[in-house]
Amino acid sequence: MAVTPDLQHTLSKTASLSGTALHTGEKVALKLHPAPADYGIKFKRKDLQDEPTIDAKIENLKMVERATTIGEGSIRVHTVEHVLAALCAMGVDNAIVEMDANEPPICDGSAQAYVDLIRKAGVTAQEEPRKFFDVRDTMHVESKTGALLILLPDDRFRISCTQAGPNNRFAQFLSVEVTPAVFEREIAPARTFVFYEDVKQLMDKNLIKGGSLENAIVVRGEAVLSKEPLRFPDEFVRHKILDIIGDLALVGRRIRGHVVAVRPGHATNADLARSIAREQTRRSAVAAPRTIPSGDGGLDTDQVMQILPHRFPFLMVDRIISFETETKCVGVKTVTINEPFFQGHFPGHPVMPGVMQVEAMAQVASILLFKLAKTTSRIGYFMSADEVKFRKPVLPGDTIFIHAELTKSRGERLAKAKCHCVVNDAIVSEAELMFTFLDK
Ligand SMILES: [Zn+2]
């Protein structure tokens, strides 16, 4: 079951299981169905008239007490986190989770049954590229009860978690990179656990009718009560990581970043998911403004040409619209049908050559470097272009927002930049460029 990291995936076929719902104690049958690209994960209430679906999106979050509940209108689905964690970690981007009740089966309190189900169904690559959330700046959320989540930039999805019960009993720490193999082996078998102090409260609230030692570990004092022995000495922190994966799946994009969690819970997990979604919306707004800003914050065409030696038809930046910091800026290029390369690339089917986008990224990065070095008497030469990816075609009429960030510079002669191009809110290309600067 190989997952191609850059493409969206769905299930190869439908697979089903049945069991008991945790909160109502009723029998429930669940089916995982394949879904088309860009569909996301949706829960379907087969037991209700018209079989409504609910998007597994943070906007639909309704409640986070002990478990995560999503809903639309008056329709609810409870305890979505374990099935979502399994789908997300096993590489499934698009699926329908059909149920004949308001909650998936709790099974043994872990995500093991869902991993088995996904394996039974199989996972298939689709043609559309995956949507990622790349953490660029540190984000954090904190609760009054001492939960803390920090999200750091990283090119992989990692979670480092510290869990501790009341009076710091059973303090545990684990750090993992979330991949299908690691999830299946290290995280999915970890079961739900409760501290005895909390259980009475839940029973009073009538919240765990289906709960038993079959599907949860109960910790009373120093004693661990469960049907079978602990599956890992640090099973609790593993389950906390499972819940983080499931709750953050509500972001709807694959996270490339490192979550550092201290005593996390569903409420703070959801807060972080909300912050990520908000940041994503903000980025989309920045990526495609209705009006392109001009003035002090950026550079107009004339100023760009004072810095760059490139001229028609090889000037690939119209303007710089903002400098976020000295080492980070966004340029813009409006692509028209009059671009000379469209004549031959291709007649009757104009597509902007990917190498021209790489060139545009290099030019925006050069502007940063020339500004830093306060010189224009040099010319930048490419040394290498790594991690180059072309995700979507760029067509006449598109406006490209070219993001560049200098990640390394050695003296004034050598620089590395991480760049990406955005059209209509989607990354169309990206690259890591290295160049050297020589006197003209
Ligand atoms: Zn859980």
C-alpha cells in the first residue's frame, strides 16, 4: 500500500465494520467508501432521512468534551477523531464515512480496527495533487488547564507529545514522524484511557453508556484497569498523539510541520486546527488580492528594473507587492497571451513553461539578495535547483504570486532560496534555488 506523497488518495473499494457506539451504547455499522479527488472526508448519516453528509472540517466543529463532535444544522456526528486519525495517517485524503448512527463504533478504544479496515479496502492514488499546509512561522495555542500546543516549521509531519495525568501521574513522552508505517505500528493500537476521577463525572452526565473496560483503560490511583494488559508501557501518550492526528485532520490539508504538545486535549487540538485554518484563509487572501498593492511596501516595475538586469522578454517580475522581512518577499507577474513563449508552447494550447516559473522565482529571490547586499553591479548565476515541482498548469490570464525566502547566504556571493508560485490560491510550482553572484 504505497502512498505517493504528492498525490491525493482514496480507498480502492468499500469496506465495512460494525460495533458499539461509546456514548449511546447502541449498535452501529460503518462503511468507508471511495470518493473523488478534492472531496475531502465526509460523514454520511445513513439512518436519517435524505442521508445528510457532514464535512469533516474545523468550521463544523461543535463540541470537544472528551471526544470531538462535528455537525451541520441540527445533524451531529460524535467521536470522529479515531476514524479521522486512521484515514489521515494512512494517507487517505478523500472518503465517505457512512454510518447508521450518530457515532462510529468505539471498537477497542484505539484506531486499530480502522487501520485494518483501510488496509482491507486498499488505498489508491488519484490524479490531483495533495493540498498541504506548510508551517512557515511558529504558531501556538494554550489553555487555562495547562494544555499547550506549539507548531514549528518542518518539512515532515511530526508530533512530540508530553502527557501527564492528575498530579503528574503517568508522565510520558514520545516523539514520532507521522507516516502510515509508524502510525500502524506505534500509534493506532493505543487505546483510550480515563482517570477514575473523571469517569464518575462522565457517568453522571450520561456521556459514556457504551464505555467499559473493553474499550478504555481506567487509571485509579497507581492501578491500571483494563481487559488486556497495556499494549505499550507509554500507551497513554501514544493515544494522545492519535487524538492530535484525528483532530488536526479537520484542517483538511496535510500538515508539514512539527507539533510539540504538552498535556493536549480535544479543545486545544481543535484550537490549533482553527488557527491553522485561519492562517490558510489569510494566506489565500494574500495570495490572490483583488487589487495589487503598490507604494512603499513593494517595488514598481521601474524599481524592479533598476535592480534586475533582465529585460523583455526575460523579465519575469512585474512588481514586488510586499516585503515581509528583509529575507522574504512576494512578487507578481501577470501572464498574458502576448507572452512570446506561448507562440511555441504550445500552438493552440498555451501553457507557461515550468522553467519560466523557476526563472521568475530566481528573479524575485535575486531582488532580495541585491537589496540585502545593496549592490546591483553583479549578476546571479544558477548553481542548482532542487525539489522543483510543477503542480498545476499556468495559463494566459493567470496572475502568479511569486513567494521567495532567502534561507541561507554565505557572504554576499552565495545564496539559497525557498520559493513557490501561487495562482488562484493554489501552489502551482515550487523550488529550492541556489545561486552565486559574479561581478558584471
Ligand atoms: Zn481518543
